[in-house]
Amino acid sequence: MNFLLTNYIYPLRERFPLSANLQLYLDNPRTDREVLAVTEYIRQAYKIESAFQYSEEAINQGLKQFLSEYSREDEYISDFYKTYGQREPYELLARMWIVARYNDEGLHETLRQEGKRLAEEGHVGFFMLEDDNPIIKNSRQLLEYSHLISLLIHTSGELYEGKTFILDGNEGWFQEIRPTHFACIAFFMFMAFTGSSEVARKDDQRWLFFPAVREELMRVGRLLDDAFSRNLEEKLLYIASLLKVAGSDIKDDKAKLVMLVSIIELLVTHNPDFSRFNVEDSINKQFQLKAATLIYLNDKSRNIDQIKRRLKQIYALRSAIAHGDFRSVTKYVEKAKKKGEEYPISMMISELYDYLRAIIMEYLRDDKFVDFLKKS
């Protein structure tokens, strides 16, 4: 199996299931070749100028602090510490780094062997892979799926903007190591969580610290696998792909807002009878009523009337954007800023992620009810 790097750092006794149905797992590098590749990735990341740099000595001290502390509650970490504790810092960190494995159907090793053969013959080059190649297709599925899981497990509240726990989505890492300073940021956060139990329990970003999120990852993974077994895989993976586009590919807030609204629409609205209704008005009303119902059911401490009013504002702005009425968008932004909202569209996007999370959780718990609501 091939893998992508995550933001998580933790020694794992065995692979951790993200989705048994999709053959996706969290794991540590196991083979010498995997450890060497991740070690080199980290080594090169620390050559990039970054505000999050640590010296090798500081990395070593931080890792040993973590291993010493967590050895008391995890027997495997104690064994790991005894076995690898004296390795050089980058290698020790690489052996602790969590990777997300996907099934590449053995093609990574096939390409490696072919590359080795070509090199021995004096040829230099790289492999071009088609979109349906298992390395491309399945790594993309993993990356998209990670956006869905991240939406459901994050602890960032209104600060969540579509981030995933995958550190580097480059499926071709085995051909050319191209690290970024995000590896340095991941270790910086790891150190912050390790150094303070209070931070590890309460910080908004604790979902990126594996000990703090392990149980929730397992719970959500089981919920999704159970939904896949009920023939919901196609719809959920499509939603995951849209979340990935919104979270990683789209930079414009207006386009992101339209995309997120479209996910709620596909879950709760149906096409009205063209001969009886104004189509957009009907979908708007469905959007407000049905989405508000599910959001309220997910958390009955919320004010359902307030949610419905906010959904009405969101859909009105979505319609203005979708129809190119940017004058109305500008008016909305200016009016919101006068009320003290510095980034009104960004605030709406954060709320949309919150609403989406609630709606998807209700869909996972009772898809028949959500489908009934959608058709009503």
C-alpha cells in the first residue's frame, strides 16, 4: 500500500482503520524504505526557511519528552522508546509520523522497480500516470475522504475553514520529495500539545493531535463505514469530493459559499414541479425549512427560528452570486461591516461548515428520515 503524510505524530502498534470499506488506514512507516523516504522528507522540510523551525537537538528533546510521558499510558510507546529512542532525531520523528495508507494495487513497487531498471540502463525520466491509475485514483479518494472525516471530527468551531488532517496530498512523493514548511508547523503544534495537558484537552486545534482525537476518529470512521454498507457510498464520496474542492482548491470566498450551499441542497432539496412553482423560490424555501430542521435535531439547544433566518440570508447571497448580481453582494458586505462583521462572507462560510456537519451527522444516523424530508 502507498501512503500520504498526515499532520499526526504518534507511534502506532498496528494500523488504525480510517475506512475498512475503502481500504484506508492510518499507520507509521514500517519498512526501511518507507522510514528513509519520510526521514528525507522531514530533513528537507527543515531546510526551508520557516518561522516554525526547530534544531535537531530541540526535536530530539521534544520527542523524548513525549515518549517519556506517554510511555506511562501506552505500553507500546514504552517498547518503541526502548527500541528507537537513540536513533537520530529525524529518523525517530519519521518512525513516529503517521501516514494514511491507500491501496495502490502494488503499482508503487512496480514503478520503483521499473525506475531502478531504467536507471541501471542509463535512462533518466519520470512516470506519467493516467487519472484511472490506482495511485492517482485511490490517493485522490483518500484525500477527498479526509476532508469529509475532518469536517466531522474537527474541534475548531467557527475557525474551521475546510482544512484536512492530510499534510501533503502529493501522490507522487516517491518520485520526487517536495516537502513544505507545513511539516515544521505540524511538529510545532505537536510540541505545543505535548508540553501542556491543558492545551491538549481544550485547544481549538486539538483535533490535529492524535491522542486527543483518536476515539473520535474511530467513532466517525465506523459511522461512515456503516453508511457505506447501506449503499450510501456514492453520495458520501461525492460530498467528500465537493468538500475537498471547497477546502483545498477554491480560493475565492464567493465560489466557496456557492459550493457549500450546493452540498446542503443535494442533501435536503428536490426539484419542484416546474408547472406549479417558481423553481428557485421553492428550492429556497425547502433549503431554509429542511436544513433548519436537521440542524435543530442535531442540537436542540439551538434556536431554530434564528437558524432559519440565517439560512434565508445565506441562500439570498448564494443566489446573488450565482446570478452575477455582485452589486447586491457588495451591498450585503458593506451593510454587515457597518454592524461590526469584519469578514461577513468568511463568517457565512464558517457557519455553512457548521450546518453541513450537523446535517451530515443526521444523515449518517438516519438516512431514511433525511431522504423522506428531502422528498417531502
